Amino acid sequence: MNGNAAVGGDKVRPGIGQTGFRQAAPVGPSAGLTPADSAVLETVADILRGLPVALLTGAGLSTDSGIPDYRGPNAAPRQPLTYQEFMGDPELRRRYWARNHIGWAHMKRAEPNAGHRAAAALEKAGVLTGIITQNVDRLHEAAGAGTVVDLHGRFDRIVCTDCGNSYSRDFLAVVLAELNPGFLSAVEEAGGAASAPDADAELESELLIASFNVARCPLCGGLLKPDFVFFGENVPRDRVERSYQMLDSAGALVVAGSSLTVMSGLRFVKKAAKDGKPVIIINRGATRGDPLAAVKLEAGVGESLGRLVELLAPDWRNS
Ligand SMILES: [Zn+2]
């Protein structure tokens, strides 16, 4: 699918975490479930019935909320900024924050879709031990889910890499606006934001980027970083441990909307399979976990999870 797919160890490549919302794949209306899909989901429900389930979700779950899936079948190849580049190169950092300043509001406006609501319903119905998500969009929480590990971080928070203090992205938006008066309107005039409402706003003028003022930590003057796990950066240990706890207390693992390109997600599939727990994968396109799956379903994630709510937690079907 993409030539950079093989990433070893804990290294992750959270596409959405790189802020550029560029090259959004066109997202059409999700096709409904075919009779064959429905039959497969009844088999899945038979496997899962009575078992506590851990749910692992990825970018494919949020495409219906207008957030592009960089690894989906239609995703354009792109080279994400690495942790080392972000930390080591002030000009790349400036470029990153300029784009982030333009693009982050898009994710802030995104709303949970049927898949997020279904996941929250499964949790409230007691089916799930928890949700492990590779998405940074916080849409599981927005849909009402309470037990969520944001494996790759969250878009709405930034951290100081020197003193460790964290800030809301809303706060940074105010600071960046003060440091860069007129920047957003200048970008707008250049056609960037206006011409790509669903994608990363393109900066047409390099001058705009070159003049962008990056904010520093208000407490210590240190280097700020979005609370994302960048490519080349490890997932914090506590998140990994909480995820394994969810998996250990589950009898099965359902993967929804992830191609399992990076080890940060694939390792949970490997662990479940090693422990003899059935792995169900719902994803359009091949995944690295397919050989370990008891069932692989290529169908819409939102519709499929919604059907599982009907089958496993019928009392929640209207939630
Ligand atoms: Zn600081």
C-alpha cells in the first residue's frame, strides 16, 4: 500500500499527528452493508457474544467525520515530519506550526459519526473493556466513551518538552494569533484556507511561513510540541500498559478502521492471537493483522459497528 509501511519496534507514524491536513482523499458516502457483510457480522456476533471485548480503532473510523485517512486505499503518499526533525530543525518547526495554526481548527470542528456512537454504546452496554485508539481527534470521547486510551496523543493539547507543563490547544491559538497578527487572513487571501476547506490549508506563499512566529512555553520559554506521538517517537509506557490491561481483561479484540501499519497497534493483535483470543478486523483494504484474524470484514466501519450494537446490545440500538 505504501512504500514506507514497514516500521519496526515502537516507532509510530500517526499521519494525522503531523498536522498537515493535505492531500485529503475524497470521502464519499459510506456504502451500506451488503447481505454478505451482514451475514459475516452475525458470525462475528456469535463469536463475541458473552465475551468482554477490547476495541482498537484507527483513522478509518474518523473518515466519515471528514478527517482524512492517510493510510487508506485512496491515501496519497506523504512523508511525515519525524520527531527528530521537529525537535532538531527550527525551520521545519516553524513550518509545522504555521500549518498547524491554519489546520487545527478543522479537527476541532469535526464531530463524532455513527462509528464513534456505536463504540460508545458498546462500552455503555458493558460489551467493551475499553477503547484503544490511534486517532488524536478525541471523537470517541466526544461521542461519550469513557474508557479510552489515546495511544498517539490528542490534538487538543500541547506540551512543553522542557518543563513538561501542558496547555490546551485553544490557549495556544490565542497566543499564536497575538504573535502573528493578520496571518490567517493573509493565508485566506492567498487562497489557501478557502480553497481547501476539508484538507490542509495550502500555504501559497513561502514568505508567510518564513515570517511565522513560533510560540514558546509561557512558564519556562521552552520548546512546545503538540501532544502527538510523532513518527520516530515512542508511545508513552503508561498508555501501552493501560492498553494491555484492556486487552488482558478482554476475551476478544476487534480492530476497526486501522490498517495496522505501525507496530504500536499491530502488537495488540499479535498479543491477542498469541493468547488464543479471537481477533476481528473491520477495515477497507488489507491490514498487517489479516493473517492473524479470525474474521476479516471489508466494509464500512460505522455501519458494521452499528450492526454489532444491534446484535450484541440491542437495548442500545437507538442510542
Ligand atoms: Zn516549559
